[in-house]
Amino acid sequence: MAGLIDTSSRNLAAELVRHRKTRGDLAKVWGCALSTVDKRLDGSIPLTIKEIEEAAPVFDMNSTQLVMLLIQPIDSIKQFKA
């Protein structure tokens, strides 16, 4: 069973694909290097609340909507309506 950090990282990577966004889009809003984004996406470094708040508009969501997507097990995301 994946932990919350792994689940949220995997789901964020999936949202990038679904919304046709890039790692560079996150790096821009977070003001960081691509290597830092990669560490967030692979779960090496946990996401912060501030990063979630900053990332939400990239996906045309508010931070609450993004958090709800990020914490759901990957197989149940298709059932959640943001």
C-alpha cells in the first residue's frame, strides 16, 4: 500500500499528463529547478501546502480540489469529479 507522499506525487504526475502540462510549468510557478520538480514527482521530497496552492491554478483548480485529487488512491481518481 502506497503512502500519502507516494500517492500524492504519483497523482500530481498524472494530472500533468491529463492537463497536458509540463514539469517546466510547475518549475515556473514554484520558482525552482526541474530537478526539484522531479524530486517532488518521484516522492523523494514531499509536496508542501504552499506548492499545492501554487500548482492548483496550473490545473484550473483551487487548492482544495487539487488536494482531494492528490490524496485519492490512483484507481479511484476516475470516480472523483473536481
